[in-house]
Amino acid sequence: MTELHEHTALDQYRLLQAGEVSPTELAAHYLGRVERLNTEVGAFATVTPELAIARAGVVERDVPRSRPLWGLPLADKDLQLRAGVPAKFGSRAFTDFVPDESDELVRAVDAAGAVSLGKTATPEFGLPSYTEGLAFPPARNPWNLELGAGGSSGGAAAAVAAGMLPFAPGSDGGGSIRIPAAACGLVGVKPSRGRVPAGPGLASLAGLGVAGPIARTVADAALLLDGLIAPLGYPAAHRYALRAPGDDGPFLGAAIRGEGRYQLGVMTDSPWDDWVEISIEAPAIAALDQAIGVLDGMGHGIERVPASPEPGYADAFRTVWQAGAATIPVDGDREALLEPLTRWLVERGRTVPARQLAEALAWLAGFEERVIRRFASFDAIVTPALALTPRPVGWYDAVDGERNFAQQVQFTPFTSFVNVSGLPAITVPVAETDDGVPLGVQLIGRPGGEAVLFSIAAQLERRSGRSTRHPALWAS
């Protein structure tokens, strides 16, 4: 008999709609898996079984079945505030903080009819590209528990890959959805800036951070994205005059159909190339070549994108990243509780002069324009998802902030510039290493081009067959 977690999120939604399973039964099934697996995987920072079952009952009685995520379990990233649930931000400095109010993204998933099971693990304040810190056990890669799950939405990705959730929302300020999704063999979507009303990126420094989905399949990712964009159903209620251009959704249809032939560019250079040595490992190149071969065989136009050095990128991005860390509300005695990387970022950020920050923001705005112009003749750009295979737990330097930052860049040089540019992107698993660890590629779209990305990603997914493969602990 097929277990509930073996169904896709979309199939689980259909079962719920047909009354073949109830929200309470589905939540209880996943809570059982969390109880069995979380000690081993480290995906959850906080589990709230009583609240989850109570919420599932409310959904059954009071929430219209027409809501896009009706009855589906998920979990909030530990950077999000949910009233009455600890919000630790992955930090020892906030171990006792319990908010009185929920933030907008949490209210959005509730309005869409979802059932939260708790909080997924994140590194301290979501700053690193790996989810290993001093406040919680590391989030481990379900395909190989000696490897990390990536970050900063590493707990969300680990939970989905381990079958502890059908899908999960994350946040992405420099790759924090796409990195763990790629490391754990999942689909991760960074929407266009302004696309998700509850996490548009417009209020974050340089517009970097947006909310988006992590899921097992392209259709599941589209289902969750639709719920995040329009929790009461389309049209979406945008709060800002600026929002992503292009199709307004829903995007599930594009993900299911997977139709169209497009002009694709292939890129292997990054704007970090002038700052640190970037070496793309052979398995990542092989996965990229495999994806290109599939896309070429389907009739898509394939063209290499000429390199375009951007020697000012590293200084500008680091200035903004450090300045953003300076806003973390930790002062006095609590500063001593910060981890070395966070302390380094905060200390650097608090010394950034206003003129330097203004110049960095202006430089990045010009960079955004150049990137969009560079990609204008393509429907999508294909890059490796990661330059290196998933790193072992403990690989990153825990003391030297400069070295740690360089290691992160070498691991994931193709993600942060997409945030700076405000473009949509999706990671799709297409291959695996000799040891069975998944490998993926990243597709970058035009502003507002999510529908095209879902179509291409669905085509890759069908040909690769990766969506039907699961880690061994899936059967636990």
C-alpha cells in the first residue's frame, strides 16, 4: 500500500479534496515521521504537534476547501514569526523569544488553508549557505547523513527530502532556497522580486530576500508558489506599486503541461570569478551537460553565453551583505552569544560608512540592468546549481569569517547574482554522483518569467526521472 508521504503534494491535495483523507489524518501521519526521523536528520528546530492537530481541525471545520493549500502540512522557517511559537532565528541569542504576532508570510499560508507542524531549522539569522550552528544540531542531507543539507533553508529541504513534509516555504536572499534544494535533490524556486506579496524582497536591503517554495516535484513547487502568491485565490493582492511583470499565474498549469520550445543560454562564469578561484567540480559539469543534452534533444535552441567579467561585484555584494547583518537586533551581553561568522559580519557591517553603502547599492542597481540586458535574447539561462557537490558536515571554517565566506562563494557562485538582479530562478535535479547524491541545474528566467521556467523544468523532470527517486530513509 502506498503511504501518504509517498504521494506528491498535488496528489495529497486531490485526496483531501475527495475526502479520502482528512487534514487531521495527514498531519498526524507527517508528525509521526517527524518524531521518528528528526533526531537523525535535524530538519526541525521546533515541532508543535498539539497546535498542528488543533489547526487541522480548524481547517476541516472552518476553512473553505477552495483555498489553494487546504489541509496540506508544511512548516515555517525559523526566521518567520508565528504567534505563540518560539522564534529562535537559529541563534543562541534568541532561545527564549516567543512572538505575540505572526508575520505576513505565516498569515498567508494560514489563509491558504495549510497546517503548520512547527519550525524548520535555519543557520544563525539565515546568513550562511549551510545549516550548521551552535544553537541546534546540523540539518543533514537525507541522501547521505554525513553531508550537510545546505542553507539557509536547510531544515526545510531536509524535511521535504526525508518525507517529513510534502513541501515547505523558504526564503532566499543569496540562494537560500536553491542551494539546499539542489543539495537535497529537490525543486527550489526563487520568485521574481515583487512576485510574492508576503515576501516580495522590496523591503530588504538591495531587494535581495524573497519567499518561495521547496518541493519534490515541479508541479508541487508551483502549487505552493500559487498558495504563497494568492492565498485566497487569484488575482493576487499586491501591496506595492512595483511587482514582477509577466504572467500573474496561477503557475500550476504551466508546471503540469510542461510545453513550449525556448531559446536557452548556457553560462558557467560567475561575477565572483575575479574575487576568488571558482572551480566547478566534474560531477556538476556532467549534470549540466546532461541537462543541455536533454534540452537540445527536445528542440530548444542552445547557445553559450559569452563571459562578462564584473570585478566590482564582490566588494559591492559584501558591503551590502555585511550592512544587512549590522541590523540584527543583538546588543550588549547577547553579542557574546553570536557565532563567529555572524559576529564577523555584524562587526564589519557596523563599520560600513553610509557613502560606501550608497555606492554599493548604486553599483548593484547598475549590475542588475547589465544582467537583464545580457540575458535579454534568451528565454532562460542554464547554469550549474552548485559548483561543488554537497559539503560534509563541519567542512566550513567555524572561526575565520573571511575564509568561511570564500568557502560559501566557492560552493555556490551562481545564486547570489540572481537575487541582486531580481530575476526568477528554479533548481531541478537531473543526475546524481557515483555515491547516489543528487545533482541539479539552475534555470534563470526573465523578469516575471516563472511560467516559462516551470515549463522547462517540467520537461527536464520528465526526462530525468529524478522525481520518483527517494533516499533510503524514505521508507523509515
